[in-house]
Amino acid sequence: MARLPTGTVTFLFSDIEGSTKLLQKLNKEYFSVLEEHSALLRETFDSHNGKVVSTEGDSFFVVFASALQAVEAAATAQRTLREHPWKHEVEIKVRMGLHSGEGILGGDNYVGLDVHRAARIMSSGYGGQVLISDSTRALVHHDLTGSLTLKDLGEHHLKDLAKPERLFQLVADDLPAEFPAIKSIGGRPNNLPTQLTSFVGRQSELVRLGKLLRTTRCLTLTGPGGTGKTRLSLELAREAAYDFENGTFFVPLASVTDPNQIAAEIASTLGLRETRGETRTPQERLIGHIGPKQMLLVLDNFEQVVVGASVVSDLLKNVDGLKVVVTTRIPLHIQGEQEYPVQPLPLPDPQYPFDAELLSQYESIALFIERAVTVRPDFQVTNQNAPAIAEICARLDGLPLAIELAAARVRVLSPEALLARLGDRLKLLVGGSRESPERQKTLRGTIEWSYDLLDEQERKLLRQVSVFTNGCRLEEAEIVCVSDDLGTDVFDGLSSLVDKSLVKIDESAPAETRFFMLETIREYALERLRETEEDQQIHQRHAAAYVDLAEQAQPHLVTSKGRAWLDQLDRDNDNLRAAHAWAVTNEESDMALRMVVALWRFWHMRGYLQEGRRRAEESLAMPGAQQQTPLRAKALQAIGGISHWQAEIDSQRAYYEEALALWEKLGDEVRIADALYDLAFPEYMGGDFETAQMLAERTLQAAERVGDPIGIANAKWLMAVLFAFGTSPDRAAGLALLNEALETYRAEDNVFMQIWVLYGLGNLALHEEKIDQAEDHFHEGLRLASKATDITGVLFHIDNLSLTAKAHGKIERAIRLASVAAGLKASSGTELVEISRELYGFKPVGEEGLTEEHLQDLWTESEKWSLDEAIAYAMEGS
């Protein structure tokens, strides 16, 4: 995109009137008509030096450095559209709105009220009409040529604009001049409060809500405090105001605590006064007053009087022309109600780099930028502060209230400094608008408002469930939050909290019932938990629940069921971390060691080796972990396994030797065989093949003695590796042993070791220069590893597929695969494999025309692939 102009610019918005009806009429042919329309407009705007900022569907957003060129472009565009020979006997009518103001850039888009003013001006017009603001008129009225003139349409109250806007219509001899009255709320009775800040984002939601409002009588916007329900309802009411001839009225209920006062509050808002001798109830007076009128009521903050929902139901049953929009944390549960959960604003994906030019496309970021500019006009998003801004919005769950409060702090704090202070967000985020209700001046006040509306059982459950980090399954919730202790069923209680918008259901895990809380709400609930005597007990139950989950998962991780269990542990990894941290802090050494033993293979397979090593070291160093017990021996083997994959031979050997000595002292023959097998690896990796062979033979003898099929297969696998790749290779013997081991692993459903047998078979074929056969083994191993999302298995097989690609002379493919493997190695902490792009000759390759620069570009580009993209590329030709 060419550089966008700044300073005083003119914004133009356009869209097609009746596009939905056109789509229904033309069906698939509509899209060819839309392409013609877009091509005509682009050509016209380009010819008048207009720059298209963005398009969406049939809408255009264009900016001009010259107001005169913008007006002339609008006139030319209308003539072009009018004269174009449209197919299918259709007439394309486009409405346009122009406004001149300050061009403030936020990334690759404009921010500020002037942009919204131009959009609102456009939306108040009709197809074929060009509406112009007074600021644009002032810049062009002396310079208009030909038959172009401006018709004064007077002042109009437009949606989302605090003050009335004086509008002008562009008139020309060859363009239509007569249109219906401007679509503004000024011509309809209303008491909608004036908004002094722009409405950012949620445009697609407004469209959906508008459609829902046309088909339902009671539209209920639900969500926790701070999600912007009130502001969204007001924008919806402004959008819909023109459709309600007898008025649109906002009824704030935050100060009403008696359900019996709901009807009286509505009546007061509508100006109904009780007369002397009046015998009718407020409800009856309302029904009589509204009668056949077409009216919209916005009932705001209904949650504390939700038991009075029958008032709304009664009104709707008796007044046909009435529609109601309700904002509440709790649905009304009345007949005909359409609930619409209002979600936090979208956030950028933390997996991708934050680019200042792209950030503003996210509504949460756009809101932060817009509000920051209001307190610091020189505020700009840069590549330096973009990550901090994105992290701030993420830490605040995308809640509009929290983001606005945070943006206000930019007056004195840089985004980086603000992020550093967000550790206690409830204390930091204070100081909302003086006109805001008291509870909306702080994030804490907003959440406290909801908490105070709960009964004591619900408060207790909310406090207890806050111990879970990043959500939980129902199973763990019922272990930690005991029904008998609460005095209510845990599932029923959680369902009630979901109903009250304080707990949410995780839609990304459809196979299980999973609950979570927004972090801002969880932080408040945790504070309240710490104030109680139950705090320590709840944390202890939480830790115990996740030790049990880890141990339940452990035997399945290497089987065909491994993927499901690994995914479960990944979903609950934050809870597992919290449980282990609690065990270490509270000197629960057995609990900490049990988690190390149960989780080390998960840490390895999912690429958490560095974290696993740290947690294992912390656990083994605890005073209570020094006793010579089977649990300590298992933990030593676990940390030895982690050290193995990190290629730390000396520490690996030390851990395994201590474990073997302990098992021999304890006299456990099965575990002795396992420890002998472990100890062979540092000897093999260190080049002492003779000692490794001796340990492998002892492993086989011990495993045969106790009748352990997996132990026997492990010993054969290890001996096969030593036979095939030792100092005196006997690849035939190695091949035979690998096939014997593979047969056992398949019979015992040990998928993990099948992956490594296939890796060994592939390496054997590679050494014998049977490249196609090697590729077949590596592809099969990669298929099993990717099915389980075993990161290490994926890494090793992709790395070796890069070698087979090189052997086939496919240098570009070899470079890409090696690059992917290098990225996986870096992210997983696995050090056992050496990956060097130098192996692939970063030098010009004449036959393929690959220059050194091109090979470097391939390496850099492939490093950015996702895991799924990398696996799909590696599996090509399998």
C-alpha cells in the first residue's frame, strides 16, 4: 500500500444500498456484479488520487489529500455507476459520505473521531446520494466547477456523534437530487445518552444484533462487567432508532434494587406521572400508554432485579409494538427471549510477531490506541511498543472497560511501563470518567458489583473455583469444590455462575465440560479466597487433584491413547504447574516427586524439557526428598531421562547411577533392569560401546528373568542400535533385533517405542544408501509421532527426511526440512540432534539455479512454519 496521507485529509465511505436483497435476487451472479462495482470505484478513486484504505464486502473506505478531488471523485463515481450497463437488469445504488478532518494513523489504518464521523454520515444517506460534512463544504464550495453544487440539509443527530452534524448533499444536473429525509435519530423521540467517545469495533456484532432485533421481541445482551454491554446496546438502539416511530428510550436500572420498582422506573423514563386518584398500577399505566405504539426500550443493568423479569414478559405480551433490549449479567429466562453473550474484544495471537502496522486490525488494540490518543495526542504505535500493547490487552482479557482504564494511564506511563505494573491490575486500573457510575470507575468495582449479587453458596464456589488456572474440567472441580462442603451441587453451582456471566464454558473442548474464568475476575475471586480460612485447604485439594490426573495419564502416554492424554495434560498444564509450585512451596516433597515421575515423559514429548528439568531439580533438592525411597529412585530416573534428551551425558550418568544403586539396595528386580537400560545410554553417547553393550546384555537378562516384555524389547532395541552403529557394525544383526522389538511394541501398544524403532530402521537403510526405503520408515515414524504430537519424534524424523531429500538431490526441500527441524530443536530444548544448514551447502547450485541468497531465504521462511504446515510438507510423497 502506498503511504497514506496525514494532516488534513478527506475520508470517503461508500456501500451498496439493498445489497442483501440483491444477493437474494442474483444468488451466485451477485459476486460478479460486486466485482464490477469494485473495479469501477477503484478506477475512479485512483484517477482522482484517492487511496483505498480498506474494503469489506461492498463497502469502501478511501482517503484523499485534496477535499476537492474527493468530491469530484464521488460525483464521477455516481455518474459511472449510473451509466454502466449492468447485467441481469439490476440497478446498483451506492451511498457515499465525505468528511474532512485530521488523518491520524494507527498502524496501517486511521483512528480518531473524524473517521467515525465520515462513516456515520454515509450510513445516514440513501443509494445514489452523496452527503458531505460542513468541514468538507468549507474546503470546496468556492472551487466547485460545472454543475456541481451543494444543498444544505440542515443539522442532524447522527449515531455515535455527540453534537448535531450539519450536512450537505452534492447536486449535479445529471444525478438524482430527490431523496427521503436523512436517517437520523433527531426525528424520533429518544433519550439516548450522548456519547463523548467514539464506538470502536464490534461492527459485525452490530449487524448480527440488528438482524436479531428485527426477528425477536426481547434481545438480552449478557456478559461479565466491563465487556461493553451498555455501550453496545446504545449503539444498537441508535442504529435501530429510525425504525421505531414512537421512540427509543434508555432505562438505567443500576440504582433500582426492588423488582417492584421496575415498571415505575420505566414509566418515569417515559414521562408518565401518577395522577391524583390513579388506581392503575405502573404496569397497567405503561400498557395503556404504549398501546399500539412502535417503541424500543433499553433496560440497562437488569441483573440485580432479575427476579422481576415477569414485568418485561407481561409488557411484551400486552403491547404488540414494543421491543426490548436488556443488558444483564443474568438472562431473564422469559418466553421469547433471545440471549446474545457479549464477548471480550478480539486479541492478537501471541504465537505470531506483533507488527505495529497490523495491530490496529484487532478491535481490542484499536480501542487502546483510540483512547490513548485522547489523553496523549502524540501517542503512536511503534514496533518497539507494539508487543507491550498487545500483551496489555491480552492480560486484560480484551475487556473494553479494562482497556479504556489502562489506556488512560498512557498519559503518564509508556506501554512498557504500564505492562510492568499490571501485576496487580485491580489496583492499577482506576480513574474512569467522572460521569461513569461509581462501579465503572475501577475494574474492581465492576467485578465487586457482580460478586455482591451472589448468594453465599455462589460466592463460596466462585472463590474456590478461582484456584484453577486457565480453567478446569468438571471432574477436578468436583474434587476441589466439594458439594457437601458447599451445601449445593458443584455442577448446579457452576451452571448458575455461568448464567451470571462470572464463569464461562470453554467451547474449544467440545468432548468435555470445561469451565474457566476471565483472569480479571479470577484475580478478584482469588483475593477473596485468601481472606478466608479455607484458602490453604482449597490449594491442597487442587494440588492433590492434579497429582492424581498426572498419575492417571502416565501409563497411557506411550500408547495409542497417548494423544488424548497428552492433549489433556497440555490443556491443564497451567494447573499442573500451579500444583507443583504449591507442593514445593509447602514442602510436600512426595507430592512434588510424584508429579516429576508422572510428567517427565509429557515434558519430553511436548517440548517442555527445560521447564521439566527445573521442576525436577527443585523437587529432588527438597529436604523431604532425600530419603532413600522408591519414589526418589523413580524421580532420579525421570531427571536422568530429561538430561538424556538435553544431551548432558555427565549429569545423566550421575542420576542413573544413583537410581541403580538405590534400586539394588531396595532389591526391586524389575526396576533394576530398567535402571541398567537407562545407564547404557550415557555410555553409548559417550562412545564407550563396550560398557554400553555389557549393560544392554545385563538389561536383557534381568528383563527375561522377571518376564517383562517391554523390558526385553527395550534391551533388544538398544542392542540393535549398538550392533548397527557401534565400532564394529553388524547391521544384519541390528535389523533382526529391531524387527523383534517392533513386533513386541506393537503387541503391547507401545507407540512411543515404535516411533524409535522406525527411526532406527530408517537410519539403517540410510547407511546402506537405500534412500527410498529410509524415507518410507521415516514417513511412517513421522506419521506416528505427529499423531501423538510427540515433538521430539517429529523433530528427529523431519531432520532425517532432510538427509534423504539431500541424497535425492532435492536441495531446496532438504533446506526447508532442516530449517523446520532447527526450529523444533530450539523450541523444545532437545539437544540430541545436530542440525546445521552448512550440511546443505549454502552456495550456488548450478543445476537447480539456487543461489546462496535464495537458500538463506528458504531457511528463514521455513523457520516460520507452524507445526502442522511443517508435518504436511515433510509427509509429501509418503
